[in-house]
Amino acid sequence: MKGFFKFLVSILAIFGTVIGALAVFDKLSNKNRIKGDYLECDIPDYDEE
């Protein structure tokens, strides 16, 4: 039973490490990401005639 718990804890530790590494990679690779909602532009609408 102890062997099973060691295996389970090892798998959870590896999984947590992988998730943490992916989070750090995502943070570093998307430094210029737009946070929040879309940007709003102040371009006036024009009619095609």
C-alpha cells in the first residue's frame, strides 16, 4: 500500500511540475497580450456612396 501512495504522490508531483512549467512558459511568451476586453477604436464610421 505504501508503494501505491509513493507512486500516486510521484505522479501528482510530476503533473504539478508540468502544469507550473506550462504556466510560466505561457506568461513569458505572451507578455504583450491584451488584458481584459477588446480594444476600442475612435475611428468614425463612414457611409459608402
